[in-house]
Amino acid sequence: MTSKTNPTNLAPAQDVDFICSIVEDIGEACDGALARDGVGFNKPDQIFVDLVRRYPRERWTAADVASAAANLLKYHGQMSAASHKRLKTLAAEDTDPRAVRVIAARCRAAERLKVAARGDAFLISFPYGCEGFEAFKSVVKSAGGRWQPYDKVWQLPHAAASIAAVRTLTSQHLFGLTGEARELFETEPLPAYRIEARGDSLAVISPFDRAVVDTMRLIKGRRWDGAAKINLIPTTADLSLLAPFNFEIMPCARKLIEENQAAMVEADNIEWHAFDASKLYPHQAAGIEYLRGRKCALLRDEMGLGKTIQALLALPDNARALVVVPASLKYNWAAECAKWRPDLSPVILSGGGSFRWPEPGELVILNYDILADAPGRAPGGVTLIADEVQLVKNNKAQRTKRFRILANAVSRTGGRRWLMTGTPLLRNPADLWAVMLAAGIHREAYPSGFETFAYQWGGRHTGYRGALEWDHELIDPVAGPTLQSVSLGRLRANVIDLPAKRHAVHTVEVPDNVAPLTDDELKVLESCDDIEALRGKPIFERIAAARAKLAQFKAPLALDLACEMVEGGGGPIIVFTAHATALEPFKEAQAPYLVALNKRIETLQGSDSAERRAEVVEAFQAGKIDILALTIGVGQVGLTLTKSCRMLFIDRDWSPAVNRQAEDRINRIGQDRTCDYTTMVAARGVDRLIAASIARKAEMMKHVEGVA
């Protein structure tokens, strides 16, 4: 058959119909050439038959008819004499003795011309440089097609122009349609400018239009989906901005908007829980009113000021509350809920896949590590409370991404998100930005984005390859007031009288060969204000290894010192370390110490379950434990250990903020005695240099936190 794109010398329609009818008559009896029965087509001609059936009748030329007739003459025994005579007449015009092979070759080439479908788009594929390549490409591009290099196909959106292009390709160029493509082809094309529902957001779909792009930037809450190459906006977005472009709101989008509007009405139709302010500190009553007055809130009260109580009492009656906390605090929140909000039912979730939204009157408690990738659409009126939210400061961490998805889902249906932390700054102001981002208050404080925030908080692109470095001396005086305008943070010294802290250093002799470093490494340590800034470099690994060995060496000495302090009177004692291996001497001494002196030692570390942690803390507060040794990572947040007023540090964390959190486990509301803190430091060498470096960083962070 002819290969010309625009065929001439078209055959009469009656000749084409005659050829097709002969093919169909013989084809009805054909078994696919499985048996030598003299009925149907032979095996080579199966390709020919497929081509005749697919070839558009309006494109047959006289030469095509002659080629087909010549190929059909050998089947004279399966047709009438009149039909055979007519075939002879038509075949007389055939001048190409290779007709069958040419037809087969064209058919095989046509097999590579395909139209498939994915979602609401056609996928057009044809070999590069094939016969008719430029014509195919022109048809596709004129309909708005785009080349997809990864899939190696042309993509056409489902629109009227695309339907016309597909019709041209199939009718004039022998492109084949897959089942999905045929179904899409027969479906009414969608409007080019439309708004669809995507998850719990609205997808704004249109051809590239500079005016649309500029307008989209004005819509609050817009975000770009790079994978789908579309703009996503919340259901609360002002769609009137898109009115000049005549966007059509699809039924699924309209339904989502109506559902979310109903959810927001439910969220606003609440009755606040009555509380007795006489049983609270004034700052707590003020904190409750602050939370109730904001949909997105960040409570930055210093440790020990009762943030948990404020959040619980701020919840409305019959609340749907979702509380996200570190695993060690789940049972603590359940206990506080039973104490302060007996009208709510605490439900603790455990394990991956256990996530669910709370029902009215429920306080669902889960830890950051089991957040869902796709929590689904939030019901109306959910209040999301996140405690120790500094844990989502790493933008690349999976739990950070999951938490932001969860928080955005709550906000989209009119819910509230109240975030709490006593240490929004662990290392540098970038931690604070991450917390503000999670709370949804970053744009309120800094509409122009992170660069303005960074400059205000002393960030300068002066490092290697323009990396951002933070200088606390460059912090703008307006940084603090800006933060206070969108969050609430109070210092203990300003709102409540807590016992004083007394610090002491217990010097121990450590052999030089315990944790040796080179002279050059010691010089780096001596001048370094932030050891964590060395993370990722070989020297940091050496310092960390030396620090771990020092902790293991000091651990037995710490056990002896703690035993002496307990036996000398003054009540129980807390022992903290940054290394779990330093707890081994305490574990080994548990049974002998209990038998010999009737004193109880317990340990807590990251591998312990939340249930065990809650049991140990309860026993400690009940006066049943004399020495509690735990890692800083486990004990730094949320625990109340006011039964003791003494704390011994085998070693400290790199971060001064984390160390202060650990200290405040005993220095908080409920403590009425002066708190004594003892830190074990080697007389010389690595340990003393590390302690001095941490102290220098603490002084620097005091300035930054003072601004906040």
C-alpha cells in the first residue's frame, strides 16, 4: 500500500469495499493457519489481512487495490467465479511483483505507531526518523504536545485539539489505539482551563499562560507539584483571582470545596472548656487564652512552666485532639489528660500503620516516628498539638515531612495546630525557622521568606561556596519583637519563682591513654566554639570516639559517687550521660546494691519502651528509686523528676539547650528545694577541652536565646 502522506489517485469506493468484503468473507472461516485445510488465509497473509482491516478506506489508492487483488487471486477456491473474475480485472493494474512483502513491511512499521493513555493524557509514540516522522511531530506539536524524555513519548492533554490530532494520526497515518487510549478518545474532552480535586487540595490546570502564572503567585497557600507539573492550592483559596481566565470548576473540586466549607463551619462551632483560673499560675491562664485565639500557634515557654496543662485546658469541650509527642511522653500526656481533662478519653497509638483521626471527645496520642505518609483528609474541628516540636527541625528527615503533611491536612479543614517547645533553638537560628514553618507562622512573621529571616538573625553567605553562616553578633534588634509578634514565650524567672541552681565540677583523674588525640586535634578543640560544626569531618569522628571512651571510663566512678551521695542523705539522685554504654555499670550494680543496702537503681535508655519509661518515672516520683541513671536523649524532654533535687552528669550533650532541658527535669513546677548539679570532668586533656568548648557555645546561645 502506498506510503505517501497525502495520497493521490484514490481508488473508487466500490473497489475498496469489494476488496474488504472478500477479506472479511475468507477471514470468517480462517483458523489462524493452524491446519492445512484449504480454508482461510495462509500464515504469511495474516499480516496482510490485519493491514487491510486497519487501513482507512478513504486512503486507498488504485495501486493499493491492485496490490491487494493480486494477493487475493490465489484464494479463488474460496470465492465465487464472478468475484474471481473481478479480482483479475483489478489485479491487472498491479505492477509491483513484491506487493505482499511491501505490504508486510508497512504493516510491521505501523505496529510501532501507537497512541496510549495515562490518566487524562494521550501518549504518542513513533520511532525517531521513521517514514512520516516530521508529519507526525507537526500534528502532535500543533495540538500542544510535549516531549517526555524519561518515557520517550509525546504527551497530549485530553482536550478538543488533542482529540482532533489523535483522529488525524489514526485515520491518516495508521496509528493504533490502546484500550485506555480508545476510552479516553471517546470521552468528552476536559476544559483546557479547569480546577480539579487532588487529594485534599485543588489542582489548577491550564496550558502555559504567563498571566495565569503571575496570578497564581498571589494565591495564599499555593505550592508547585513538580512531579505532576501543576499548581496546588487550598480549598480556602480566593478563586475570584482566577475569574478573568474562565477556569471551570470540575464537579469533584466543587464537592471538595463544599465538604471543606462544612468542616470549617464545624471547626468554628465550638464551646470552650471552662477552667478554674484560681488553680493555675497567671502565665498559664494567659497561655490558654493565647492558644484559643489562634488557629496556628507556637508556645515557647521555658521548660517547667506547664505547657502541657495550658494546651489541655485550651481545648474545647468534646474536642477532636491529636497529640504528637516523643515516644517517652505518650503515657505522661495520657496521665495529664486524666488529671486535667477527665471529660476527654486519651487513646495511645503504637506501631506503624496505627494512625487514625480522633473522634469527638478523644485525645489521640502518638509519637513522631509512627506518623503516616498519607493521613488522608482531616475531619472538621481537629486540634493538632505537637510537643517538643524541635524534633522536626531537619527538613530532610522523614518525620519532618510527615508532620508537615499532617499539619497542613488539619489546617485545610479549618482545624487548629498548636506547637510547643522550650528550646526552639538547639544549634542555630535555622532550627527556629523550621519550627516556625511547622507551626505555619513563618509567612506571618516573614512574608518575603527565609532570606529575610536569615539576615535578621545574623545569617550571612560568607562560608565555603556561599554557604550560610550564623554570627550572633549580627542579630538585628527587631528579630526578637518579630518572633514575639507571632508566638508566645515566657522565661521562668519572669513568671514564677523556682528554686535556684547550683553548679559544681567534680574533677577526676583520667590516664592520658584513655582517649588520646593528636596535638593538632587538641588545638582545634581548644579554639572551637561549636564542635558540632565539625560534624562530617574525620576530626569530629575522632573527638566523638574519644568522648565515648571517656564516658565509659568515668561511669564506674560516677556510680561510686552517686552511691556515696545517696548514703550520705538528701534523697534520690539523677545521673545523666550522653552515651548508653556508660549505663552498664549501673545495670550491673542493680541486684548487689539492692541486696546489700536495700537501695534501688534503675536505668532508662532509648531501647526501653514507653510503658517502661512511664513505670520507672512513676516509681521514682513515688520515692521507690534511689538512683536513676538515664541517657540525655531519653530524659531531656517531658519528664518530671522533682522527687530529686540533685543531678550528676557523667558527660554532657554537644548542645547547651539539650543540657538545660535535662537539668530542668528536677527544676520545674513542684520543686521547692535548691537544685544541685555536678559535672564530672577529667583533670586535663580531651575532656576538659570538650567541656570548655560546650561552655563557650552555651554563652553564645544565651545571647541568641535572649533575643528570642
